[in-house]
Amino acid sequence: MRKFELIVPCHFGMESVLKKEIDDLGYDITEVADGRVTFFGDEEAVCRANIFLRTAERVLIKIGSFHAESFEELFQGTKKLPWEEYIPVNGKFWVAKAASIKSALFSPSAIQSIMKKAMVERMKEAYHIEWFPEDGDSFPVRAFLMKDEVTVGLDTTGESLHKRGYRRLTAKAPIAENLAAALIMLTPWNKSRILVDPFCGSGTIPIEAAMMAASVAPGMHRTFTAQNWKHIVKTELWNEALEDAAELIDMTADPDIQGYDIDDGMVEIARQNARLAGVDKLIHFQRRDVEKLSHPKKYGFLITNPPYGERLQDNELSALYRTVGERYRELDSWSLYLITSYENAERDIGRKADKNRKVYNGMLKAYYYQFLGPKPPRAGKR
């Protein structure tokens, strides 16, 4: 099989979680950088990474890298890359996104335009034609510039991997599915432990937890751009990866996962999304105000994405976080994991977090506060 170097972007701050996922799939990692992990894999790896990775944003085939401090260097570096090995004569190709950090070239639109021209010139020489119809399959390209080093990748995914296909309806401030999965994976939670999200909104955190509990691959119910690239990845490899994913599903799992929200409409949306994800029988959703948060079980997990303040006044926000702290203190031996950009979260909760991690939720800088409860006793011990 053909070998590739695959670049997998993720949310800033979640590189270690993605690295573990790729390790668990059995691939050799070559680099971990801010916001992405790179590894070696074959054609099958393109399929498996897209279908099985929960915390990734997309999967790119690395076309090459080079140094560029001027547009001429960018043009020549791009032109030297072997585009004809990937893009057929009728392929539709463009630079879908260019990101630049600490580089002399910083205008995304200019970078995209120059690179497209260079690709055309390379393809002209390779195919001995002057004009390309671009009426075939899509081949979106992404470029990263970091300290004048340009890395170029071909996007095998299409729509971001956070779009699992189940979330048709959303809350006003939804958390991305891949970020929700990463937040859960940063905790010791497993399907034998109770999980409650007291601000569940459209249900993303409980749904992602339920998919993990039942071993439902996140990419099972969607399509990917590279499924049309039969000259790069054979159709049977996609089918085999999907068959493997289907065989892993265990709907006999019986986790205790609960989602609460104060809005009846949100609770119904969460139920609909869980049905679309195929895990509605594994989650209990209900309307409940955080003031009434309680639970008789021990050693549970609160994992949540509460309001940050966009729709609340400062005094309302402070009161909300004080309530979270009060209810958490009444939960014997539980752990609390909370992502927020609210600066006074620890003060109002009434306890300094045991750990916190800077995370970017989209462009918004937030912190993942981790208040750790005691570990449950081992089986057989009192």
C-alpha cells in the first residue's frame, strides 16, 4: 500500500489526547505541534483516522513542506510539490484555508491566491494542457505557515470531523463534538461510572460519552471527501473500516449517563440528537435546574460546559457559579470538570481547581477546571 505522512489538526490544548488516540490505532507519530499531530500511515490509515478519531478536526495527506519568506519563494515552493500524483486532470482544486503564525507572509487570501497559481503552473507542465475544466472530484488544500516554514496538506475529510451527523439541532452556544469528546477523555470516567452534565444544552457531552460507552465510531454516519479519490484510497478500504466499526458497537452497554437543562425545549432537542446518534437508550435527559442538582450515588462525574456570560449579567453569572459550587459540595466523593471562559469561576465555586488546562473553544480562550474527587475503592475492598 502507498505510504503517507498524515497531519491531523485538533483543538489547541488537546494534542495529548489526540496523540493517545492515534497511538491506540497503532500508527507511528512523527511530530506533535500546537494544534496538530502528524503520523505515518497507509491508505487504510486515511479511512481509519477519519472514521475512528474522536478528537480530530480533519485528516490531511502531507504533500510537502518548504521555507518561504516572500511570495516568490511561496510560489516556487508550491510549484515543486508533486500535485499531479494526487490531483487528476479534471480535479477541482483550491487552497481552502491558509493559516500563518510568526511568518513574513501573513495574508491568508494572498497566500491562497499565489499557491493556486503555482499549482496550476505545475499541473500545466505535468498534463501538457493550458486550461483545467475542474469539473471532477474536489481536492481542497490547506497550508500552515509557522516561522516561515510552509506545510501543505490535501484535505481528505471535507466538513470538519466534529460534524458527526447526529446534531441537527443545537443550543445557542454549543460545544463542538470533538472538543466534548476530548474533555471527557481527559477525565478518568469510564462506562462503569456515573456521568452527569447539568447544563447539557443540545446534549453533546452526554451523547459523546454514550458513543464511547457503546464503542460507536464517531465517523460512521457521514461521508468524507477522499471517498471519491479512488486512485488514492480504494473503495474497499473504506468499506472494510466501516465494517470493523460496525462490529465494535456494543449496545448491551448499560452506562449511567444523565443530561439536565433548565429549558424544556433544549431537553427535547438533546433527546432528538441522541436518537439520531443511535444512543438515546443509553442516556437519561430531564428538565432540572442546577439549584436542584443532587444524586444518591457516589464517585460520579460532573462534566459540563456552563454559560460563560454572553447571555448573562455579571451578577447572574457569579450567582450561577456559586450555585454550582454549593451543589457540588453536597455530592459526596464526586469530581467536577468544567470548561469556561469566566474568569472568577474558581472564586465563585469556592475552591481552587486541582488542575486546569487552557483550551480554545473556537477562537475563545477558555479553561478546563478539574476538581478531583477521591477514587472509588477497588472491587473486593471496603
